[in-house]
Amino acid sequence: MENPSSGIKDHTEGTRLDPNLKRAVLSSFVGATLEWYDFFLYGAVAGLVFGKLYFPNFDPVVSTILSYATFAVGYLGRALGGMIFGHFGDKLGRKKMLVLTLQIMGIGTALIGLIPTYDQVGIWAPILLIICRLAQGIGLGGEWGGAILMAVESAPQNRRAFFGTLPQVGLAVGLLLASGVIGALSWFLTDEAFMRWGWRSAFVSSLALLFVGSYIRQKVSETKDFAEVKERNAEVKSPLMAAFKRYPKMMIACMGARCIDGVAFAVFSVYSLTFLTNHGMDRSAALMVVTLASLFMGICMPLWGVFADKVGKTTVFGTNAFILSIVSFIVFWLFKEFSNNFIIVVLALGGSFGVIYSGIFGIMSSMFSDSFEPSVRYSAISFVYQVSGIPTAGFAPMVATFLVAANGGEPWYLCMYLAGIGIMSALCCVWMTRLKKSGYCDSDTFSMTGAVLQANT
């Protein structure tokens, strides 16, 4: 689909690595791991705990949907955080935003572990849960774009897909930690102890991770791409508006491509826990399945990055999106028929979520970054990723619960939904490739119109 040499021209000469690259990658990886750990911890607990403690007076299906609704609130916060921190990240720098977003996320997560239950404080319990969830979303919304750009903008052009996957591995490790912690607590504690205080300890303990991540992020320098934007005085007044004026078609194409990532992630990493436990798998075993699939993902993402640097980013992303749309039928059939067979379920989720999905999420960062010029890049990729996540990843667990319930517990409506989203995302990748080949994303053209954009935005 894509010529690997197409896309925005890079300011990094040859293949010489930026001296800041190692520090930038480490900072992005560690910070992303901590951020995703906090965010996924909520997802792992939402369907297992929150419906019982914060929405206890409803039908079990309705209670589950309401608990996932608070999961969706985090995605609304992510969109808001992406726009706020994207704006200031394009004007003030990537590094300054990253320490602040990490602190917002960590504090919001710790406070969730301290919220009283519905039986204790009534309606204030779900209200406080939503507020803290919103804070989590705002932090992660600003975190993702900055962490990605710290790595991608410090890497050589011909290796940006590989280095762009390294912060994305933080998703796999964060999910691994979150699922592992909840799984261990479920294994060693009784159900009563887990529901009373065990799950809370996982949230409060994130404060320790917050201090470690903040320390590491203080040591990193600004990226070369943004430093050159500052040197040329090429900042624009409103980066997001400038991105929409210069790249309207690319913004739409990227948002369409992003849809399969959001839906697939929410379905396979969050809703699969509910589906498997509803079909007889033990809760701790289901969490272990997700943990092992996350391990597969962390291993595969850098390999996909190396491959994408050779054959093209949209080629790898689009092909995996299409494959995943078909494979989902097989995966959920295996979940349904062999929910008590741990090995089969691990292979099913590991192959789909751990291997195929990793070729989507891992490549997405560099694919989006290559589509926009540095002075608007933070705002553009944050908007694309976070806003398109609201109707896809944010509501996918609720949509999945509804579709399966509407089909009498069968997963086929859900699989058809996944297939439609996957095919649409693959077609958007074809569109992105054509836009790049047409010179639509040429940064030199942007530079020539920069003065006009700055005056008007």
C-alpha cells in the first residue's frame, strides 16, 4: 500500500542516531507503561467489581453496561486531554507536557482506590468514580502523543516505525502489569477480601510508580524536530486548526484507520474478560489469558516495526486490520466452545490480540506521525487518536455487551461489527497511501504556506 520512502520529509540526516534517542525512548517507554497500567487497571476491574460496588441496584447486564460507561468517560477525558496538551505540546514542547500528564494520571488512579462504595455514600460513589476516571483520561490523552513524538522525532527516518513501536510496547507491559496484579490478587485472596480491599490496593500502589516515572522524565531533552521548529519560529497560533486547514483529508483518513485499533483493543482486552467468565472460565484464569496475550504483543510489536520500515507502515497496518476482521469469528467461536480449555483460549487471544493486533497498534504511532508536519504534529495525532477513540474504544465494551445479549449470548453480531470496522480501517489505509503519494503531505508545501497559516490561525 505504501512506499516506505513516501510521507513527510525528515530533518534527521542519514541513519545517525540522535544522542537523545536512548533517553527519549526510555522515558517514553517507562512513562507509557505507567500510564497504561493505570488506565488498564480500571478496565480490568470495571466488569468484575464496579458493577457490584457502585451500581448494585440494577439488572446484572445493565450493571455491567453502566460500569463500562464509566470506562467510556475516560475516553471523553482522553479527547479533552489530547486537545489541551497537544496544543501546548506544539507551542511549548513535548517534554514539558509529559511530566504533568503523568502526575494527573497517577493521582487520579490512586484516588479511585479510595472511593467509598454505593452502600456507604450512595449516589456520590459513582459520581466520584466518574470524576477520577475523567482525570485518568485527561492525563493519558495528553500523554500518548507526547510519548510517541519523543521517540519518533528523535529517530532516523528509515527506522521510525521500529522506534515508534517501543513506546507502544508500554501498552503491552502496562496491560501485562495490570492484568497480572489483578490476577495475582484474585488468586491469593478470597472473593470477599478481593472485593473489600484487594482491588483497591492495586490502584493506590500506582503512587509508587508515579514517582519513578516522574524522575525519569525529568532527565530527557526536547526532540530535534521540535527544536528546529523553535529555531525557525515556525510555531502556529492554533496548531489543531492549522492541521485541519492543511490536512483535512488526512485527518479523516487517519481517524478512520484508527477505528479498528479502538474497537479491537476494547473487545479483546476488556470485554473478553466478561465473555470468558460468563462462559465458565474462572476469573483469575481469564485474567491470566489476557496477561499472556499481552506478553505476545510486547514481543511482536518491535518485529512489526522492523518489517514496516522495509515494506511500508500503511501496508502493515491495513493488512493486519483486514486479517483481524476475519479472524475475530474464529476467536470468539473458540472462546465460546472451549472456554474451559486454557491452552486453546490463550492461543486464540494470543494469536489475534497478541500477534495480529500488535501489528496495528505498534505501527499506528509512526504512521500517524509521518502524516503531519512537526509544528502541528502533537495536536494532529492526539486529536486523531483520542477523538476517534470515543465512539470506538470508549463505547466498544458496552456495544459488545449489547450485541451479545441481543443475539442470545452468541458472539456473531459482535464479530460482524468487528469485521465491518476492520474493513473500513483497511480502506482508509489505502486512502492514506494515495494522499501521501500525491504529495498531499509534503512538509515543504506546508512550510511555504506557514506564514499564511500563522496569520490566519
